[in-house]
Amino acid sequence: MKRQLTAVAALCGALALGTTGTASAAGDPGRVETGTAYTDTLGGGQGLAARADGSLLYRGLADIPLDLRIKGWNHVGDPDIARGHTFDAYQGPDTATSKMYAVTTPSGKRYEYVHQLNPGEKLNNSFATVSPDGQWLVSGEWGEQRRLQVFPAPLLNPATPPTGGDLKEAWQITLDRPVRDIQGCDFVTDIRLLCASNDATGTLFPELHPLLQVDLPRKVDGRPITATVKPLLALPRRSVCKGAFETEGIDYDVNTGTLRAQMIPPGVCAVATAVYSYRQAAN
């Protein structure tokens, strides 16, 4: 079955090369699209992260371990890798009262950190990204929001239990304007994140499925902070299939300067997730 999905993904990807949806770099002349790759959606359509050696870790619904499924964690989001540790964001059914972050060490040992939802907090757990100093985990909710959530980074921050357990929210990043349906964020520097939005309404930003830049006035440090948000570009929508696209994960590889963002096409083409690559244009 895996081989069949890979073959279909390759076919859909090859066909999509000849079709064009929205322009990909409008509004951000400093960022240039450099290529497109494809991964099967079931095994890699929820997110991705670059390892230290440049290889990519993908996450999809097929990657949820059986023991976590039995516990009710039925969705995995966009992951991150920090200090060789893999951070995964999990959520449960619509009746869930908690969300979970799983951290896998370089040796392969996994620890589970469960966050009990605060009053008014949505159960969605779309992504996890760790600050460059390894001390803070940033995550987000679904729908229209004016914040990102911040937790001590499990295992890496000494304030967290060393073998899993309860994880309380530390503080929040307040956004100076609302955003909608953020599927993934990744740190580019200590004071800048790039976020992929699935918003196709055009009501908050003129770009559909926008790539957003979130700038902080200082490094995340355990205190509340307000960030500024601006759109950079509309992520591509290219497919031979017609219908609604879905933005997924995002990754910035600090070693190569490569930005990658995922888009799931509509219909039967959804078996193949497109991974678009960008680099900063030369001055």
C-alpha cells in the first residue's frame, strides 16, 4: 500500500508541475522559490523538520504510535527538532480537555508532557517549535487568534519534569493583529518566526494561504511579549485537481537557510503533499 501511495504521489506531483495556481512570491521580493518536492500525505502531510545532517523528518497521521492512539491522541501536528530532540504536538478528540507534547531524545527514548487546557483554550495542537536557545516551546490554536502559546521546553528547560508529566503554560506571545488557522511556525532567528496559515478567506490578509512573519521586540524569556505580524507571500496552490487546498507544516533550516512549506492539494491529488522550498534572494 505504501508503494502504491508513493507511485500515485509521484504521478500527481509530475502533473502538477505543468499547472499553476496563485503566484508564490508576490509581496516578498526577497524570498525566491527554488524547488518543489512531494511526500505521501498519510506518512508526511502534517509537518516536517530538518535534522542537523540536512535530512528531513516528516510527520503524518500514519506516524502516530499505536500506544498513543490507544490513549486517544489521534492527531499529530508540525514537529520541530532542537538539540537533537524531536518535539511532536498531539491532540485528541473534540471532547478532549488536554493536549500533549511528546519529546523523543537522540537515543530514541520518548517522554510525554500533557497540558490541561486553560479556560477558553482550544484543544487544537497544530504545531510545536522551540526557541533557538532551547528553553521555550511555542505552539498555537486553531481558528482566529491573537496569541501564540509558550511553554517551558520539555526536557531542555530545567523547569520541566525530566521524564514527562504535567506541562503548564508559561506565558503568551500577543499578536498585534489577528491570524487564522496557523498550521505551523518555525524560528528563523531569536526574534523572528515564520508561520504558515491555512486562511483562504482573504479577510485578514490579501494573500490566500499566507506565509506570515512574526517579529518579537526581544528574545522569548519567560515574560509576556507583543509581536508584530505581516504577510510575506501567498503559498502556492498548484494541482491538476480542483477544489480546496490545505496548508500544512513549515520548516526553516538554519544551517542552509532553506525555508520549506507544505500544501495538500484537493480531491484525489491529496495523496501527495507538495513541499515548496525557498531561499533568501541575493542583494
